[in-house]
Amino acid sequence: LRQLLRIARHLAARPGDLHGALGRALSARLRFLPSQAQEAVDGMLAAAVRETGGPRLRSLLAGHDEVVPGEDKALQLVQKQRAAQLSFLEPMAIGTRFGGDGGEIEEQRKQFEVEAQRVSERLLKEAQAHAVKRLGGTAGLAAAPATRVADGRLTIVDVACPLRTPLHAELVPSVTFVDMPQHIAVLRDMLLDWTLGLHLLLIGNQGVGKNKLADRLLMLLKCEREYVQLHRDTTVQSLTLSQALEGGAVVCEDSALVRAARYGRCLVVDEADKAPPEVVCVLKALADDGELALGDGRRLVTRRRAQERRRVGDKALEAAEEGDIEIAEGFRMIILANRPGYPFHGNDFYRACGDVFSCHVVSNPDFESEVELLRAVAPNVAPEHLAKLALLFRELRGLADSGQISYPYSTRELVKVARHLERYRDEPERVLGDVFAFDLGDRSKRQMLLEALSKHGFARDIRGRALLFGRAPGDMTLHLDDDVDRTQGISPSNPDGQSPPDMREGGPRHGDWDGKQHVGGNQFAGGSGGTGTAGLGGRWGPYRLDVGQELVMVPEHLKEGIDKEVQRKALKMAKEAHAAHMQKLELAGPDLEKYERLREAVLAQAVQMRAMLEAHEARERERIWLRQQTHGELDDTRLVDGIVGGRNIYMRRGAPDASAFQGEQKLPKRMLFMLDISGSMYTFNRLDGRMRRLQELVFFLLEAFDGLEQRYDFCMVGHSGSGAQAERLVEWGRPARGAEERLSIVERMAAHAQYAAPGDRTLAAAELAVREVVAQPADEYFVFLVSDADLRRYGITGEQVSKRLTADRRVNGYVILISNNTGEADEITSAVAPGRAHICAERASLATTFKTIFTHAMRAAEEADAA
């Protein structure tokens, strides 16, 4: 009802602005839905407006960051080409399932991959050229819609508002701000809601400019600001009253909230999502009711409500209300909060209080706006560098959205890099190394970051990578002892690689270690351009050893002339060292390679999934208010006890008593994964790698849930034409532990798919899964039906699948489609309930998909408990 009233109020002030009214009321909730659900809900809204005879509604998701004109069309063309190729090659692939080498299919697939790569490279070059042109031109900031202050009024685009007259000019914020197009549009919308007398909520990732936007608006309006930052230990008392020590006595002073309400200032509340729910409810009550009781007995009341009470004429009531504080007409609140979910782990402020605020979703600036911002903060940096940086950060945000890296690198980090380059003229790699230091230290994310950097022209050579990791080429501080003088002991006997020394007597060996750099030697390990020892760039050492040394390469023709027996000894040492390394993992050579390949492919996503699961567990064990304490904050409920001399009248935040903790999960969550290992998984694997993705999914789940068996009990079953439970891969309570056991699971899956009987048992598998998962008591029940969406040929529809998965209301049933056959996949997702079907066509979306599923399930459970 509140949202309907706000929409009506907006339309009364701005007739015809239906898009703006709906956007302010619904865009925040819409933006935080899963991507597929976003488009579905957006389409439903547009259809509903059309049915009621309303105007054509633009998408509430408008503002997509398109790098160059035509980028979206080019990417859609690639997707259509891929779908057409799948349809063309399916009959050929079926014919090669039990025979044939599939050479023609492989050739067609390679041709498509080459074409897709060519399109990707062309788009990147066009984007760089477009950015350089924008950075080097004269148009841009001057052409952007500007703010204007004249005749005592502030005008932003087509919205105007009177300026204020501040009594305390020092309370008016002063901020450096670049008028880029996207932020001007947000300021315009904020000013419109300001003129309507609404309180504002800015919600978005860290570093996207929420504080800048709030301060800029207040600066332009010349409005006095009161600021408060919330945190997990913020209390209602500390928010409404401020205690101070005066003359040896503790006195209560007005808090920032009370001062803002009393004097008609704007209260800016930062990090609102970090505060406990009982605290943010104070803000909701103040915004909605216009009345708030303070801890010292006073109340904040609106002028209208105070006048109504005076008209009653009750003397006793007037006496009781003498201490009330009347809220001044100019009082406003601007609330700043991070979006809910990973990686911020705050409370969902919008869900708790969003309906009483006018909400504005603040995202990273679009590409055009970000380019303008970089040009403003770093006018003397080469446009080529700034263009590459803008495109790099855009790609990193995409990696964060897909779950491949954890932190969503924002405009804040990008601006810091540009400002550093403007002031100090350092190499970009050195500055980027400071920004990415945390993720570069994570082995699971390092390679992905290096590939992104290299793609955009950074850290492509040894020098660039050395600078990225915080060391100059040849600097071995990460590996050598701190008490070694690294300026001494260098042996530049082979500085250019043309004069390698002779082999020492006794042949190749590991070499001694003295913590110094050696170029062209035959005694010490970790050297470069030498002979017979472990190092880099030399000849016939037993194996390679990288300690960060300067690289000197010996030419291939100088590696000849070494005795064959010496060569055999070096090869033998290498094999022995390799075998010893593999023995640590208790796996043979070829198996180790496959195991590591599968594990490395999903390790980054698994790490993020574990972080999300462990964070959920941590929230259950979060600190609580401990009452009946001898120190802390005064407990309002025990004032009488304090008057009569009681000592345990305080409360403080602390860890809960484990024996008394009521929110802890007593039973594990049971999860059954029904995996499609039918013949189509083998047949079409050469087209889109669907069997490989299924194997990666299994590794992802095993890695993510490793060590969490007390809370998550899971089972994996394969279904195919051979049966609804053709392969029992992982049994309840017996997760695959070692590398050999895990590798055996994926090998069984691939072998079964090759020789499975034709047909499809998806519906029967879903029925059995729902019955099996509830066979034992559990905290929650989940069934995940994993399929390659190849169901149409067997007459199976999405409605039939949905009916089986929702047969038992206790079970949370989800469909995960891992095929690039987008046509059939879209048909299935549209037929299943919103949020219950997900397309996972790339490994990059594994973590994001499951985070979305578990977030959906947890919110549904919370809403059910609240009801």
C-alpha cells in the first residue's frame, strides 16, 4: 500500500512519468533478483501496463553498460550462430556416438570457436578505440546535462528546488564531484523525490559513489548535514542519545538524529545494512509515523501531530508533552546501504525498511560516464592507458557478477589508480598490484586475474608481472632470507646467455643455496643462464626452479655437446622429482593431471561458495545482547532493579552461550543431486562440452561442501535411459574425500554416458528424488535436477518437470540446465516457477547460480517463519 501511495504521489507531481514512479518503487527489488527473474518480472510489468491501457513502458532495467554501439547485437549474433550450429551438428553427433571419429564435427566446432574469438577481439579493439577517442576529444563533460544554480533555485535537468539558507555553513558538505551523465541522472531523480518531501535510500555496492551523490545534492542545496555511521554494535540508545562526561557527571546530549530533526537538517545514515534490525526499525518508524520515543522520555513528533494534540485541550496531556521535540519542516533522511548478499554480508535493509523510503539503486557508472570521470581526474595520463583501465575494470566486474572473483572492483579503485598515475607517473602494473594484492595472493584467482590483465595490455612480460607482484625483475625478496645482502654475491659470468659454464664434476644436481642471485653458474640453485643446477634459462639442469630471479636464456645451439650419460642422469632426476611430487597427492601421473585440471577449473567458484555457506553459519552464531550484566549499556527494562540497588542492570554484546543458543541448526540440510548422465551428454559433449561442465559441477560441489558434512548431508545420483537411478555416485553421509575417489566418480559418469541405453528418465528421477530426500528428518530438503535440456525429443515439458519437483511442499526443488541449447532451456525455465530454474551454460556461473539458489531458499524460509 505504501508503494502504491508513493506511485500516486509521484504521478500527481509528474503526470505521465509512469516509468519514474514504478522505478522508484520497484527497481531496487527488481535489480537484486536473479538475472533471469529480472527479465521475467520486467516483462510482466510491461505487459500489465499494456493490458490496463497505459503507455508503453520502458524497461526498468535500462542503463545496461554497452561499450560500443552495436555490442549487444554482435553478441546476440554470436549466440544465434552457436544455437544454429548445435542444431546443424546434432544429427552428425548422434551418428558418431557408437562409431566414427567425428573429425568433421570437430573441424566445424573449431571453426566456430575461431570465429567467436575473432568477434571478441574485434569488439575489444573497437571498445579501446572508442574510449581513446572519447578521452582525447573535446566533447564530453561540457555536453553533459549540467546542474544550474540561479535566482535562489537549484535546477538539475528539468527539476527545480529552492535553495536553503544555512545557519551553520560549516555543516554544509563540500565535495569534489565530476558531473558525469549517469550521476547527473541519479541526482535529478533524487532532487525530484526531495521536492516531494520524501526520505531517500541509496543502495548499491561499495565504492560506486553513494556518499558522493548524497553530499553533492546537499552541497548544491546548501543544506546542513548531520552524519552517523552504523555498525553491528549500534544500539537504539546510541542512535537517539549521545552520552558525554561533563564535570564528573554523565549527561545525555542530543544525537545527530535528534539534532537533524530539531533544526531541520538532513541526516545521512551510512552503512545502514550493518546495524541490527531493531535499530533500523527506529529509522522506519521515524520515516513512516513521524514520531519517535527517545530514551530520556522525550519524543520526536511532527508539527501536524503536535498541533492536533494541542487542539484536544487536555491539560494532563499537554503537561506530559512539554518535553516533546517538534520535527522541523526541512528534516530529511538519506540512508546509504550496500546491496544484500555476498560479499557484503549485511542485513537486507531494503527488505526490512525499503517500502517507507524512496529507493535509488546506484551502480558503477556506465562506460561513457566512467571515461569522462577518468579524463577529469587524470588529464595528463595517456588516453590509451585510461581506456585499457576502464575496460579492465569493466571485465573484472563481470567476473565478480559471475562468481569467478569475490570482490566487485568498483569505480573507487579505478579512480585511485588513475589519480596515482596522474601524480606519480608510475608503471600501471605497480599501481594495479596494490589494488589486486589480496586476490593475487589467492592461488585460485591469480591466473584468472593475470589473464584479464594480459588481455587488456598489462603484465604481459616478465618485467610487468614482477612489478605486479611488488618486486623489480631479479628481486628475490619473496624467497630469500632477510639477513642476506642482495647487492653482493651476484656472478654475472654469463650476462647475455652466450657463455654458459661447463658441467661440474659429478653431473647435474639440485645445487647449493646461499640466498643470492647467480647469473651463469654451475654451483647454486635458483640461478639463471647456468649449467647443471635447478634454475631457469640454463642448460641441462635436472628441473626448473623459479625464485624470482632475473631471467637469462641460453640459446638452444649451446645446449648441445653435453654428454649423453649426463643428459640421461638429468632426465632421471627430473622423473624422480616428479614422481615424489605426485606421491604427495597419492595419485599417478596421468590421473593427477586430470584431477588438477578439473579441480583448478572450479576452485575459485568453490572458495566463494564455501565463504557463503560459512558466512551463513557465522550469522547463526553472531553476537547477541547479553542481559543481566554488571557492565555495559543500561538496560531500560531493569530500571526498577537499579533504583533498589541491583547491580546486574546492564546489557552488552557478546557471543551466545552454546548451551542456550536456540538458533543453531540441530539437523543437517539434506540435498539430493540428480545428474543427467544420459547418452546425449556424451553425444553432444564435443559440441559444447556439457559432460565436462557436469564433471566440473561435481568437483565444485565436492570442494564447496568438504568439511561441512555436519550441516549439509548430500547424495549424488545419475539418471539416464538405463534407469532413473542408474548410478549411485555419492551416498548419504559418505562424501568423496580423496583425489582418487573423486576422480573415480567423474570417470564413472563419462563411461556410463557413452554406453547408456537410449531414452530419458528425467521425470521418474525427479519423483524418486523427492521421495528419497524426505526419508530422514532434516533441517531443510533440497532436490537439484541437473539436465542438459535435451528433453523435447522425448516429449517432456517444463510443466511436467515442475509438477514432479513441487509434489512435496517440504522440498525445495530446482532445475539446473547446463546446455548451450538456449532455445529448449528457455522453454523449460519459463514453465517452471520463478527462481526455480537456472541456466548454467558456463563454469563461471556455477557459484553465482548456487548462491542465488541458497539465498532464495533462505529468504523463503525466513518469510515462512515470519508468517
